[in-house]
Amino acid sequence: MALEITDSNYEALIADGKPLVIDFWAPWCGPCKMVAPIIEELAGEYDGRVVIGKCNVDENSDVSGAFGIRNIPTVLFFKDGKQVDKQVGSAQKSVFETKVQALL
């Protein structure tokens, strides 16, 4: 299951340096609903190797503001505490999986 990423925990997760994926979404966003099951699947498949989480932009404006999120869904990929990739909009699972594999 994807981790809930909030204004209060995101800095510690990034500073930890583990591979990290953050899905920025909102409940009212249609394309976000298409990406959500993919993120959940990847969270299960990469459990213990990559931290995969979701951040509700309506409830966590500090996180979304810190990364300049303007469109959702936006999925950010972090390696060694630095953003290394981004996916804006929905995409096939294979696209997300390739980006997650690159973090390992």
C-alpha cells in the first residue's frame, strides 16, 4: 500500500535518501484515478526497495508548493535525496515501472 505523504513527513522521507516516488493527486481528478491503481501495484511490488507514496495536493499545499506542482497527476522520482525524474499526466504502468527501476 502506498504511503501517505504529508506536509509534516515529506522532508524526512527525502532526506532519508532511499529511492522515493511521490504521486501528487486529488480526489476530484479523473486522470489521478487512472494512475492510482498503478501506484498501488508498484508500492506492493517494490515494497522494501522503493518508498512509494501519494500526496493529496488539496490537503498538503506545502509539499506541492515546494515542488512547483501545477498539474496533477504528477509523479516525482527521487534517488539519493534528489529529484531525478518526473511524469506529468497519466501513463501506462510500463512507463512508471521503467522510471522506478531506474532508481534501483
